Amino acid sequence: MPQSQFRKPGRGRRVPAGGPSPHRQVRETLIRVGLPLLVALFVAVWLPSPLFLPAMEAFSFYAAMAMGLSAFWRREEVAEAGRFNRWDSAMMLMAASLTFALFVDEAAALAYLEKTIDDPLAR
């Protein structure tokens, strides 16, 4: 019996035998990028408004660094055509970090931190 060039994943759909289905790739990428940003949002929501964007920027920066380190440890190809990998997810998280950094008001954040350090009960 000749070997088919297609494999049958779970629900009757046929996909090329060379790799995972496109839906699975999109789902994995959304989880890799969306989950750290969602956690950052849950943490930053509880902070005062002058610290919201700096917290989002810092958290997404560290998530991008962790994703890049994960890609390095797993020895993934940097430019793998036709597939999103951890390097692409790290790039998306870094782009989010840089976008948040564009809108950070450093003067307001520093003023809030100085006020909080001088009088911890004056929130």
C-alpha cells in the first residue's frame, strides 16, 4: 500500500504530512504571545494608573527575553519559512514592549514613586 502524502489529524481534516496543522500553529502562537500579555494585564490592572504602562512594558520585555531564551534552548531555526516559532513569538512580545514604551509618561511615574517613597500612606 503506497504511503499517503497526507496524514489525518483528529477530526477528519487532512493536512500535509510535513508539519502541524495551520490551526494548531495559530493556537500555539496566540498562547505564547497572549498568555504573557494577559498575565501582565492582570498584574498591571491592580497598580496605580501612572505605573500601568511601565509595568506592561517591563513584563512584556521580560516575557520576550524568556521566549527568546526558550527558542535558543530548543535550538529552533531563526527563519523557519511557513511556521511561527518561538523566535517569532519573542519578536511579537518585544514589539508590544516597545509599543508600550512609546506611551510611558516617565515624569508621572517618577513623581508618583517619589511621592509614595516620601509618604507611603499618601496613595
